[in-house]
Amino acid sequence: MITPGDGGMGPGRLGPMNPQLALRVAIVGGLTLALFAIIFFRLWVLQVLTGNQYVREAAAVSSREISVGAPRGEIIDRNGTVLVGSKQSPAIQISPDSLPVKIAAYKDQLSTPPAADQAIYDKISKLLGISNRSKSCSYKLWKGPKEQTKHARLTPVACTVAQDVAQSPFANATIKTNVSTDVQAYLAERQAQYPGVVSTEVYTRSYPENKLAAQLFGTVRPITAAEIKEKEFKGIPETDSVGQSGLEYEYNQYLQGTDGYEKVKVNAAGTFEGYEKGKAATEGDNLQLSLDANLQRVGEESLQKSMNENGGDGGAFVALDPENGQVYAMGSLPTYNPTVFTRPITEKQYQQEFGQNSGDPLINRAIYSAVPTGSTFKVITATAALESGAVTPSYSYDDSTGKYCIPGSDPNVAGDCPQNSGGTRYYGVDLNKAIQDSVDTYFYRLGYLMYSAKGNGGALQSWAAKFGIGQSTGVDIPGASAGSMPGPKLTAELNKAQLACEKKYGKRYTAKPSLCQYSDDAVWTPGDNVHAAVGQGGDEVTPLQLALVYSAIANGGTLVTPHVGLDVQTASGSILDRIDPSSKRKLGINPIYLGDIQQGLYDAANVSGGTSASVMSNFKYKVYGKTGTAQTGETSVSAASGADSSWYACYVPRSETSKPIAIVVWVQKGGFGAVAAAPVARQMLSQWFLGKPGAYVAGSSKDQ
């Protein structure tokens, strides 16, 4: 028993440490002291040596660059009237790369937005007064070279983001324009609470003349991923907008400005602190057109009047200088207000504006619609017959029956003996009389005489090609049709395509023949050439092409290159570049033959009995013109006009005036040429020469 005072270890006392335990205690204690020393030293550095530096950095602001889009150059008419301008608007955008979850990094970011992003969409919806209820949303997504339409249920903001990002993954999505300065200030002060939301200024296209010449200008939209790689847009920022169609696309290199930027000061907490000096955007150059706004307006108004009075369901006109190809006016109806594309448009709105029953207002019929032109084509037929030697200017045709029976055909078979309009008989007919009164049988005969089953055909096809039918006009507006002139080769190609189509669909074709509609003819026949000679059958010519044909007749035989662009100017009006393409070619028409054709056109517009004399004979200047009525084989909504389409082509040459002009008018399903088309041309001539359209004068229903 051990008791206090003994030499042993009593209660409350520890025995001596063994060497191993002492070593461990020493190591742990040393490490602890070292760690405390390091921490103390670091705190001393932060507090004493660099404390002031970090205080300054914490209080300091950083600069962020926000891109500022450049205004595009204006598009003005030949007199300086602004047709297309740029309007600056305060806007709220979503930056896909700055959202809580970057859109590009999310697997299904468009149809199913991440929750964090949707929360931002909901907040900005509430701030801007936009509904946040989900609804059906469609957007077009590029997958390689193809465009696919996707569908999802999204809130309006999420839908806008999906639509914009799908087409232009590098650009911000504009949610709303023309926002108040209060909203901009609110967002600037709370930027950290709205990640991905950008308050900025954007430029949108404005159209002071509303619908005037709408189809010419085209649209401007953010550049797409595919377009970034195109040479036309080389060097343009991924966030920029570019011309997508029309003149905006054709002259984008001039109209496109250079973006700038503004610097925003933001502190460490992300709070807006003010602005720093940035770089101003440089506006694009102005494009001046050869267009005359007043002539354009009269053309559109009078064409609409003709359509209303004659049951036409569409139409177009072209007016140009026959000497150099400058386009004075080019219109197409129905039309639309291009401002519709300056803001987001839903699929429903698009269908209402441009859907099945809209009349296709987006189509520029003046350059795109290639259709039969009726008797206005006869100047090509006359030129071909004279130049080929098929007839001479003194050739006279006996039109005692009022119809032309194709040699070798059966007079009892419908279509084998086409006749004049109304079955009128003219008896002895020469070239002048044939053009003046538009005697179909005379030109049927010429078509038969020029028939050939070889190659591309005979003189009729050859001269149609020389006049530019079936070829590009070279006009500076994308999307123009080349048209076509039927002949043996084309018929064989269409027949081959028809047989291939029938084989492809088999029984489906038998049940539904409309699946294959290329050509029903196995060979090119004399009857085909007869109908082609009067602008019927498979002839496909645009109003612009026909205007070039009549320009060549007016100027002595030169096929000019049409152009709407006149020059490129700085904002102050200094000319940087003139747009003056050279003529395509001289046709080499014998001046004697040309004079005979011109005389026939003059008589048609001025001599009693001429097809358009009732409209043009009392005009102040000498008008040379030809009516045309093209049969379409369709039923019109207007019982008065039938389904025939109305044409008129005319010119006033340089010998009459210092400002010559050629005009072509087409009223789709408008009836006879003198009734529906010629009055429009008359009003345009009055505006051009007299400064006002004058009375609307309709002719009689005579010409076919």
C-alpha cells in the first residue's frame, strides 16, 4: 500500500514520459508553432504590407466594353428622298453568354431553358410588362446546311431568345425596343441582379414612305453562323446585323457601318458606377437609287386602281431609261409594310401577313414572275422573221378567214386553227398593220415559217435569246428569274423529267397527276412554235425582261444592263462610287427593219384603230406602244375580265425628249391590255413628263 509521503507515485501525480511519447509531443508542438507562425506572418503581410493595396482594389471599379452597333447608311431616291433610314431606339437584350447558365453550354438550352436562366427571363418579363405565360413557340434552327423548324412551349422572352439564338448564336437577342429611360436606369443600378440582361441602344430600319417599293429593299437581320463564313460578310463581327435580301444584301458592303463600343464602370460588387470614354460607331455610306419616288408612287397607286376595277389579283411595272438601264420605278402588288420585319414576328403573325391567302406580297413580280406576255412578244417575232429572211417588210398575209390553220392540221380539231381576238378578219395584212392592230394570224404565220425541230429551235428561239429571254438580266437585285423560251431541246428535257417523275410516283401519279407537271409533249411541233410567236404557250418572260426588249427597240438595238443603284455617297453627299454597268451587247438589227417595227408601234399607240390609241393618241409626247393579253387557262374571280392577264409595253425615245423612258405594266388576270395595263402606263408617263398623273383613261377590249 502506497501512502502519501512515500517515495512512490501518490494520487494526482503522473509518472515520467517514455522517450517515444516525448518525441511525438515535441513534433506536434513544433508543427503547431510553425503553422501559427505562417498564419501570423500572412496576416501581418495582409494587414501591414499590402492592406492598403487590397483596400484600394476592393473599392476600385472595373471597365466593361459594351458593343454599340453602327447605323446603316440611308437608301435615297434620285432626288434625295429618304426611302430607308436608320432609327436609334433604347433596347433591352439578352446576352446568351452572360446568363447564369451559358446557352451554348447547355444541352437543350432553347426548347428547355435552365431554371436559373428562366428565372432571369421571368424577372425581366415582369420589369418590361411582358407576359410570362408559356405558349407555343416555333424557331428555325440550322443543322449543317439545312434549316429545321423546332416547336416548344416557352414564355415570350424565352421564345424570343430561342428564335434569335437559333439563327444567330453569336448575337444578343433583342427583347424589347423603345424602352423608357427609367427602365434603363433601373437595370444599370442593379446589373448584378440581372445577369445576362443588357441595356443598350440599337438601330432599326425605318421606312418614311411606308410601303413604297417594299420588295426592292430586302431585310436586315443578325448575321447567321453560316453567313459568317461567306466572303460577302468577311470581317463583320459575329454580333452584327447584315442585309439578308434585296438591295440591303446587294450593297451591304457600303451600307454596313463599323461598330463602336461604350465603356461602363462597375465596382467589385457589380454595381454600375458610370461611363468611361468609348469609341463611337461609324455609320454606313448612303446608297442613292435611280428610282424616282413620285413616279414609283403613281405606278403603285394606278396599278392598284386597275386591279380593283378589273379584278386583277396581282401585278407589276417597270420604268427605266432605255439608253443606260437606270430603273426609274419598279413595283409589285400586293405589297406590304417592311417595318413588320424590324421587330420580332410570331409564326401566327407571319402567316396572317404572308400566308396562303395573302397574295404573296413578298414576291417582287417585276423580276421574279416569268409568264407569257401575249402580243407584246410580237416585236421579238417580227425581228426574228425579218432578220432570218422568213419574210420581208413588204410581205403581205391574206387574213380573209380571221384564223390560221397550221398546214397539215385538221381544221376541225380545236387548237389547230387559232384565230384573231373575236374572230376579226383583216384580209391583206403587212407588218405595219399587223403590229398596229395586233393581228394574231400574221404572227402565227411567222411562227410557222420559223419552225425548226433541231437543237434549240429556229430563228424565233435564237432572237429571243439575243434579246435576253432565258438569261440573267444582270439587275442588281438578288432573286431575278431568267425566264425561258420554249423549243425542241427544252421540250425534250421537260418530257424526260415528266417520264422520270411518273416512274418515281407510279400508282400515286395515276391517282394524282398533279404530282408531275413538266411537259405533256414528246416533241416540239409547228403548232408549239405558232403559239410561242404570239407570246403564249411556254413563253416565260418577266416584266423587267420585256422592258429591256422594248428598250432595245427604242435605243436602236442595244441590250442594256438594268440597275437600281445609282451611286454610293457619304453622309455629307460626296460621291464615293458611281454605279454604271456597261450594256450587255449590241443586237445588230438592220436599221430598216427596226424602223418598220418602230413605225408599227407608233401607229398602234396613235393611229385610229391602233390597239392602244384610245389611251395614248392625245398624249403630249409621241408614244410607241404595244398591248398584250396573255391567256392563262384559269378562271378569274372577275367575270368581266376572265383569266387573261393584261400587258402593256411602251416607250418615248430620245428623239422626242431629253429624258427617254420605257415602261412595262402587267396586271395579272386583269383582262385586255388596253383596258387594264395601258392606263397605268399613261398615268406614269404623265407623272414623268408633266409632274402629275392626270386622268385615268381606260381603253377598249380589243387586243389579245
